[in-house]
Amino acid sequence: MSTHSNIASIKTGRSASALTPPHKPDHPLTSRSYKATQTVVDINGVTVGGKDIAVMAGPCSIESEEQIIRIAHEIKAAGATILRGGAFKPRTSPYDFQGLGEEGLEYLKAASIETGLPTITEVIDIQDVELIVEYADCIQIGSRNMQNYPLLREVGKTRKPVLLKRGLSATYSEFLLAAEYIMAGGNERVILCERGIRGISTDLRFTLDLNAVPYLKERTHLPVIVDPSHGTGAASLVPAMSRAAIACGADGLIIEAHYSPTESISDASQTISTATLAQVMKELSKVALAVGRRVTLPK
């Protein structure tokens, strides 16, 4: 401590450290200095972040009870471990299908009960958080809400696992700070999801930034998964980018799948068939084995 600091502390009766706010790291809760070991998030019996690769699959939008239950059975038969499906949809156009709301959540729950698959669905409004907690096993924060800080704080009050998607143009630092909002509320069950960013190319919907996976894995203890459906916007590219995501270290995938993609109300162009999903899962098992991970396929 300098002489000047000693004098200041004597005059005020306080230590010099009390006079200067302590330096806080930018990402105190998500960083590996906070937790050196890998966080493993349990979603009702399915782990994300351990040796097993978690694959979330299902339709962009829940359209009917029959639709979501059939898809649930088919993605389970393919080897996927978590059922995804949107009940509330943040669509760019106000004239597009916005989801079935609570009715859709009821159908999602019915599919979960029938197949035993845990579920994930997106929340887009603070007022719906409690409702989604009641029905789903994991809460998704979509890319458009990555910096919706009131919503992040609200899901931080819950103890449900949260899948946080990277914003369309967000930096890695901004992405981690969004996760900090959730964790600062007391909810440390956070999964990060790279889902593509807006780049210079207009040939595809987005540019899937797979650099994000190893970069984030170096800097945070949180699990990192990839969304190849939104990341490309092209169903034909989903298999290749799924394999690439696991090869570069992703802890899992979230994939849009439907028994008849052309009939899908939402995002048909980027949705693969459940039959294609089954083939993708077989390919992923080989890639996972090569990098010391595991995909367990149904017998």
C-alpha cells in the first residue's frame, strides 16, 4: 500500500480497498474462474454437458395434438432425447402463424407423457414464464430475446433449465453477459446455443458460426449446443452441419424435424424429415465416438 493510501485510510478510518470498488470480471458467473469443472444440466433425466450428446428435435410449431405426438414417437425412435416444439412463436411478420399458446403446451405435455421424452419450448413474454414452467421441462430464450433483460431476469428466478440462443448479431461477450443475467438471478442451469448470425452472405438464412463452440468451451463452464436448422435455413445442409458441430465440441444439437416437412406451417425449408433425422443420428454416433463422446441409439 502506498504512503498516500495509508494516509487516506488513517484519515477516514477505512482501508484503502474500501475506497476503491473492487474490479469485477466481465463474466464472473459464466467463467471458468468461477467454476473450473464442466456444468452438466439435467433436463428431467437427460443430461446436457456430459459425455452423452443431447439431441433436441421436433417441429418449429405445435400444430395439433396428433402432429406433436406422432413426431415425438418418431424422433424418439430415431434416437433424439428431448422433444422440442413451439407453442408461442415470435414471427417476423404479424400475419404468420403465432402458435397455439396454452393449447399447444397441453399437446406438448401429452406427447411427453406418452413417450417419456422431456420437453423444451420457447418463452417470448414475461407473463408466460409461469405457464411454461408448469408444462415444459426446459425454457428456451430465442435469439430475438437474448437481450430482453426483464425476461432474462424472470427466468433467472425459476429453477428450470434454460436454453439461451445467441442473438442474430451478438458478440460472444454479449452472449455470455445475457447468460449472466439469468445466473445472477440464482438459476445456474443454463445451456448456450449457437444458432447462426447475420453475415455478408445472403445465399443462406444465416451463417452458422461454429467458431463459437470451441471459443465458448474455453471460456465458460456452461454446456454449448448448436442449432443447424436456423443456422443455415436449409434442410439439405442440416446433416453436414450437425456432424461438424459435434466434431468441434458441441454438447448437443437442437434440430427442426417433422414427418412431412413440406406440410409444416413454420420453417418448412429448414426442417428435415424424421426419417432423415434417424440417418443423421447414426452418422452422429460415429462422429461422437471419434471425439470421445457418445450417442446412444435405440436398439
